[in-house]
Amino acid sequence: MSIQYRPITPLIGAEVDLDLRHPITPAQAADLHAAMDRYAVLVFHHPEALTNEQHMAFTLALGPLETTQRNAMRETSGDFRIPDAFNDVSNLDGKGNPYARDDRKRLFAIGNRLWHSDSSFKVIPAKYSLLRAVRIPSKGGNTEFAHMGAAYDALDDETRQLIEPLVCEHSQLYSRDLIGFREFTEEEQRRFAPVRQRLVRTHPGSGRKSIYLSSHAGKILGWPLPEARLLLRDLTEHATQREFVYSHRWAVGDLVMWDNRQTMHRGRPFPAEQARDVRRTTIAGDAPTMAQAQPLAA
Ligand code: OGA
Ligand code: MN
């Protein structure tokens, strides 16, 4: 039986009727990949809740995990609540209590409230992310997604030509700098050394071009820094206009899967004293964006 998709907005997102508690077939996996190419974000409502094992089995049916999953700050503190291969995106410490408002790990983590694409600070950035809600706050805490292919299509020709050959540097140091989080140890600075990404990338599934933006992008090679930051800011403003965005309001049990190669996303604020337990698996990308064809010289 074929899988049914209900588009959420004209440009991005679809809800899917599929019970993820049972293994999916290779044909269903192929169908889901095609739907990801088309909708970029798929939403699975799961009021009967999934286990970590079911979440992981579904992930592995779609591709191999990205390595070095763990939240960079939890790694040094030992605040682990969930299995190793998951990324703990919750606001909870190792004992399951919300971090204090001024906890450094919390303040680093809320950098994901800036628009970004997962792992854009890695040479081979992530393909899909799959985020599941186990506990949600009484208000706030939506996750928003913006379609970078649709945003590219809406650029004028002059801007397309301007950005086509550009290469950015991405680092978690740059995204945290934007929110005034600047105190990093030397070891952290080494760990967060910038990587290069093309500003325009081509989606391998659809052949569609997109603007590869992320708050981790902090430099454009060959450009003066303030001018680079201003262009990135203008592009981000353009790409996150409401028509390109879907805002997901979580229900317990939801699993949302997005394609980092053609979207950006961000978390929205919620009361700091409430628990928000969301857990992520991440499917590895297969090539550096720098390996994509160089545009022909003009
Ligand atoms: C993520 C992320 C935002 C949120 O899981 O990669 O950015 O709303 N999450 O939790
Ligand atoms: Mn993210």
C-alpha cells in the first residue's frame, strides 16, 4: 500500500500516515526519500509514542548515522540521559531536571534558536535529522523550518549570480558569537575550527539549487568581514519570510524529519523551568558541498 502525504503549506512540509512502530520495507524507504526530496520536512504524529529503539530502527532504515552525534557541551559534563547514538536536544541535565537559566550548557544549546542547518560546521554536513518529542512545555517551543530551495528560486538574477561562486566558513563559534556567547576554552576553539561550504548547493535528489545558509556561517572567502556578515544577514532575512516557513507545534510522540540539504530550522523559546525532552537522530550526508561542481567562470 502506498504512503499518503498531506502537504502542510504550498512550499514545505507534509504529514505522513505511517506507523513507525513497525519496520518499514525498502519500497517504503524509497517512497519516503522521494517525499523528502519534494516536501523537505515530514511530520509523523505518534500519540501512542515511539521507543528509542523504534526511532533508531526507522532512522537506520533510511541511512547510516552521522558520527560524533553528541552535543558538544554535554560531552565535557557527562550529562547523558539517553543512548549514545542520540543527540539529546532537551533542556535536561543528567538527572532529568531542567538546566538552571544561566547554566553554560543551556546557554550554548539555545544557540539552536538561531536559524541553522544541522552540522553545517562539519566538512560533510548532515542529510536528515529526525527529532522526536517525549515531553513538551505548556507553551512555546515550536520548531520552524524554512525551504532554502524555494528561497533560492525567489532571488533575483543579480543576487543569484553574485552568490553562485561564493564559499563560506561555518563554525559553532560564529553562531554563538551572534548571541554573545563568546567564552570558549582553547580546546573548544580547536574543536570548533571553521569548515568551508558553498553558499549555493545543488540538491542531489531533485537537482534543485538552494541557498546554503546557517547561523554557523560567519565568513565569506575573499570578502571583508562586515560586508560578508551583512550579505548573510540579508539572505537569511529573505529566506525566512513566512511563505517559505512551516512552524511545527509539537504534540507528545511527534517525530519530525527534515532534509538539512534544503532547509534551515530553529527552535522557539519556552519557559526555562519546564521540561522539554526532544531527542534527535541524524543521518550522515554523503559529500562535502565543496566537492560540488565549480560554476563556469563568467
Ligand atoms: C535540532 C534543533 C530545535 C528545537 O534538533 O537540531 O535545532 O526546536 N532543534 O529543538
Ligand atoms: Mn538543529
